[in-house]
Amino acid sequence: MTLALFLAVLIGSILLGLPVAYALLLAAMALMLQMDQFSADILAQSLINGVDSFPLLAIPFFLVAGEVMSRGGLSVRIVRLATSLVGHRKGGLGYVAIFASVLLAGLSGSAVADAAALVSILYPMMRKGGYPEGRSLGLLASGGIIAPVIPPSLPLILVGVAGNISIKNLFMGGIVPGLMMGAALMAMWSFLMRNEVLETLPKASLKERLMALRDGFWALLLPVIIIGGIRFGIFTPTEAAVVAAVYAIFVSTVIYREMSWRSFYETLVSAGRSTSMVMFLVGCAMVAAWLITVAQLPQQLAQILEPLIDDPRLLMAVIMLIVLCVGMVMDLSPTILIMVPLLMPVIKLAGIDPVYFGLMFVINCSIGLITPPVGTVLNVVCGVSRVPMSAAVKGTWPFIVAYLMLLALFVAFPGIITVPMKWFIG
């Protein structure tokens, strides 16, 4: 009864057009009223306590770093480097997009920012080269969603806070799955382009490649600093966010000199707005998570899933199917903040590695960013390129299939994620 009430109020509020944050607060208030424990003071205090978390400090700094990178010339240099390395192959601009997606994922951690940067730089080149419109946009959108998986990743920080999981372990565990997502895109792109007649770029000389590498060196150094610093215990993920922001500002203003004071001010304002929205959503979600625990909703969910608890792989398959359906109609952050606290007790009861679950959850939700009807990244790609959604959706499906096959592989063989993760953690 309590679980049904919570879901009914939450889903009903969202369907009525209420922002997800307010829908979460209403669902939390419904639980308090149902338990006859309503108190406005407790509600307000819980909202404040929800964002009073040291790991959450990483969010504004990583957002600043991501904004600075896109405005300060780092993204353009990454694309130039990728073009010099793989642009001469058949369908070369597609490989450039994938290669650049993986590199940019290690810089920003934002799927929307990466996809927008890739489309603005590469789509005009792909269109001029005679690449199929829909497939080109589908690839660019699909490449953008690698960002939430490879560190530094804002969704992984949210999963860590919502599920009380080590963010360091999530960061280290996301490296191999993220690289495999890039490999899956390459395999699918190669298959799709096998019979296409396309214009290819001239092969870059060794000198040109070295110049592109030198030009992009400072941008490439950032993920090395972040991952290496966290891996060897030099700083925590939160401190890594500060380092990333300071480093990105330094490189953009002192080395590349492509960021003016006005642009820097606009960057801080944009990052501040994004931070306020994310933090308010997190605060509301933490109120709901606390009341979910008090109302013993995880125990009710565990009773529903009890027949599957003895078979972790089957349980993960069912959960991934549920998450995939939810992710198609809800954005990434709300899905994490609503479902992770609800599912985490069930995951622990089944003996599933929480880090493995957190990574699988983010990978699954990321796929929802390029699926209709919501498809946040898909909408951004269409908006930047000014191409109808129908064309982009049609071109995205082959890459969604590739990702779903990879997700099924991770469910069947969890060691693909957990073994490298333990090696990176040390």
C-alpha cells in the first residue's frame, strides 16, 4: 500500500507536468501524511541535510571544468587530434567522432556538453563529405553518452551519494566499460559503412600528427591528472574536481588564450545555474530517500523480487529491463536519485557488488538519453544540427542495439567490469 502510494503520487505529479524535484517532495509529503508523521520543520531540515555532503562539492567544480573546456578550445583540439589519427580511414569522420567522444568523456563528464561539441564541429564536415544524415547524428549522439560512464562523471557522483557507494571505486570501475562502449560503436559503424561510398580525408603526415598531439597535449593531460591522482590517493574525487576546474581555467586562459573575461563570467553563470538545479533535485531526492527508508519501501520491494534474489544474474536482468523502461521516459539524474535508494537494499541482499550495480545503472540510464520519447541528448543533437527528430531516431537505433548487446554481456559476465575495477583500485 505504501509503495503504491509513493509511486502513484510521484508518477501522477510528473504526468501532470510538475518538475521532478517538486514531484519528489510531494511524494515524500504523501508518505509523511500516510504515516501520520508530517512536519514542515523536519521536511525543511531534511532538504538542507540532503545537500550537506562533501562528495557533492565535486558537482559545481566539474561543471565549471566542463564549461571551460567547451569554451576554451580544449574540445576543438581533441577533435583535431582524432582527425589526424583516424580521419583518413573509410568512414573516417565517424571514427574521429568515436575517438573524440572517448577523449572528451575524460574531460567533461557531461553527455549533453560532449554531444553538442561534437555535432557543432563534426556534423558540418560529415554532411559535406556525403555521410548519411541520420546515421551521422545517431553516431554523434551515441558517442556523447560515453561521458556519464568514464570519469570524471557527474552521474557516477550522484550514484555514489544516493547509494552510499565509493565514488573512487565507481570512477575506477567506469574506465573499461566506457572504452568498451567506444569499441562497440566502432564495430557497428564499420558494419554500417561497409558498402558506403564516401569521401575520405587525406592521411596526415607524421609531422602533422605530432603537431596535433602537441597542440592537444594540455587537454589530454587532464584525464591523466584526474584518474592518476585518484588512483594513487593524491586527492579524493571531490578534490579532483577542484584540480580539474583550476587546471581547465589555467590552460584555457594562459596556454591556449581562447577565453576572455566575458566568456569566463558567462561560464561561471552557466555552471552556477546548472549546479543550483542539480542540487535542488538532489536535496528533494534525499528527502524522498529518507522517507523511503522510514516507510520500509525497500523491504516491500524485496518481497516482490524475492523469487529472483537467489539468482543475481536474473535479478540484474529484470532490474536492467525496468531501468531501461524508466530511462526512456525520465532524465538521467532523476532516475538515479529516485531508483538507486529504492533498489540498493535489494542489491545488497542478493550479494551483488554495489559498484558493479552503480555502473550498470548509469550505463543503462545513459542509453535512455538517446531513446525517444525524451532522449535529452537526442534533442540537443537535433537542436544544434537543425535536423528533424525522426531522422536522428532512425539513425540512432543501430547504435542502441550495439549498446544493449554490450549491456547484456555485462549482465551475463559481471567479471568484465569487476575484475578490471579491482585492478585499477589496487
